[in-house]
Amino acid sequence: MKRRDFLASTALFSLFAGDALADTRKKASTTKKKPAAKPKKKAKTPAKRPAAAAAATPSVHSASNPLIDNPPDGTSSSRLPPVRAQELPSEWQHYQIVTTLQLNAPGKSLKLWLPLPSSRETTYQRTTGHTWQGNPHSTAMQREPDERLEVLHCEWKDAANAKLQLVTTISTADRHFDITRRTVAPDRDDILRASLRASNRIPNDGPARSLGESIVGRIRDPIAQVKAIYDWVCEHAIYDPNAPGCGIGDVRELLYSGRYMGRSADINGLFVAICRGIGIPARCVFGIRTGPSRLFRSLGLRSDDASQGQHVRAEFYLPGYGWIPVDPSDVCRAASYEVMSRNDPRLQSLRRVLFGVWEMNWVAFHNGTDLQLPGDGKLLPFFIQPELLLDGKAAGEPKIGERIWSISARRIAG
């Protein structure tokens, strides 16, 4: 893992803060020299005005008064680095993901929806293509705009010996946030607004806002604010290995109960809710692990079987820098599976790395929530694993040894 980019960014952030402090001291010294010959009571007057002005400027935003509308002066969002073209990574890894379905239900209709990797080309992921074979009577690939959903929809009129195999080839490269680089163009306003709105299970007001305000306190710099939220989630959330799948993602319940326990959809959803509560666009990104981890064994696949490898990550947006990756859930997961205390130096190092880094032994599907799948009237809070309807009803859990669907992932030569 290349940590030098993140360490360099931390050093530069400290440098920016030091420059700002030096400028403040310089202005203060200039102010004191001018009224030197005047009475002391007059010299105090100009010193009170900046303090009053600072008190009038709120240090914390909200979903209705977001950072993207009014960034505080003198912070990382108002003091932007020069625009530089994005550099493509030199090291890519290539994967083949195979999803297989086999079901014998004579006389019954079957509908299937499979989440697909994002087709948008980025500096950390490229989908090369999809191929499928089987015997459905209809097959369609459908996409919603803005990476909200990409899905393969198949139907069988008679599920007697229903078969399907979908093969996806994809390339990934580790994703790093670099504070010295500014994105060429800001994201669209409607996308940012959508990442500030509440969903059915992720609130942006009430406890989310109150908790966010108490965490950031007097911190004004947006990067430092989000880092404080990230650290708080890493310290207070507990990864529950016994929860089903990726968790249920009901962040509203977590906030009202005060029990911050769950899996990736819950823990990273909590991070997203708190960010939205203080006016910083944030979103969950749904995907699947595709290979072993170089960080900890528990953060990757241990074989080619990826059927239980679904994993939710998160990202937040800052003006001038774009979307920044984080994964507090994997910090909590490592603490649980590797049996480490919160003060373990290895866990502290992982925490520093995963603020601004995605290890791309994982593939992103989409960022949509509250989704209605094509051809189905049911509303899903999120969509991360295959959905099946048999005669219009959920297929339910297969019997032992009779898995209806499976997913495998393996690394291939480029």
C-alpha cells in the first residue's frame, strides 16, 4: 500500500495551517504597531472586531446550509490548490467476476436482478465488458443516471432448469486522495444536492446533525471536520460479525438507540448521515470484494468464492477536491476479526490509511438508495446482491447444499 501520498497530504495540510497562522500573527503585529502612541483603551478596539466577526460566522453547516454554498474563509475549501490534470495509475489489477444461477422450479415464473459494476471509467476502476449465457426468455441491461443503479434483469416464464452465467471483466487500481491536487471541474449541483438529502434509512437532521455539531465543535476546516467524524465513528462503532449480509443500513435506528453496532451498510451509513447533518455531501457506495487484502486478511477474500463478499464503502465531497474515499467500517471490522484493541498501533495505522484510501480488491456497483428495480414494484433501501422472485414472491433461502446463485472472483492477467 502506498501510504506516502496520504502522509504527504497530512504534512501539506499542516503546512497550510502553519501559513495561515503565520499570516494571522503578521496582521496582528501590524495592527499593534499603528496605535502604539495612542491610549491603550483605543488599541483594544480593533482587536475586538475580528473576534466578533468570527463569532458571526458559523463553524458548522447543516443540510439546509451546506458547505458547497458557503465555505468558511481560510479553510481547505476556500484556499484551493492549483488545478492539475489527473494522473492515471501505473499499476492496475484485473479481475473476472462470474455470477451463476441454477434453479429447477417447473411451472413457476422466475425474475432475477443482478447488480452490475459501474460502467463509468475512473482513475481507480474500468469495466471491460459483460458476457452472459443461459436460457431466460428475456434479458435486459438497464442503467439509471448518475451511477444510481446498473442492473441485469432476466425473466423465465417456466423456471424448469433455469440457468444463467454472467461473466464480467474489470480492472482496478488503488484509490488515493491527494490534498495537493484539485479536480478539473466540480461535480454537478444536482448530484451534490442528492448527496445531502436524507433517505428512508439515512437521516440528515435531528440526532445526525446534533451529533455532528458535538463532534466537530469549533473546528472550521472541512477536512478536519470530516476527519473528526471519521475518527469518532472508528472509535464508537462496533462491527457485528453475526449481522446478516452487509447489515440493514438503518442508521436512523442506530442514532436514536445510541447503539452504533452493525456491518458496513450500518457503520459507513452512520458516517454518511453525520456528514450530511453538518452540510457536507456524502454517500455510500455499494460493491463487492474481489481479492485478498494486503492490509489485513479479514479485509479481503480468502478464496475465489465472493458470494458473501458484498461490502459498502463511503465517500464525501469537498469543493475543489471532489469525492474523497473513506472506509471506517473496515477499521471496525479489522478490530473485530483480528481481535485488536482500539489503541493497537496496527489498528491506528489502518485508521490513518483508510481516511483517503480505498484498497481496490473491491469493485464498486453504484451509489443509489431507495431503489425500485425495473419490473418490480418493491422499494429497496439499497441493492447489493441478487434479487429473485419466484411466482411473484421472494425465493427465500435455499436449502443446505442447494445454493440458487453463487459469485466467484479471481485475478487474471492483464
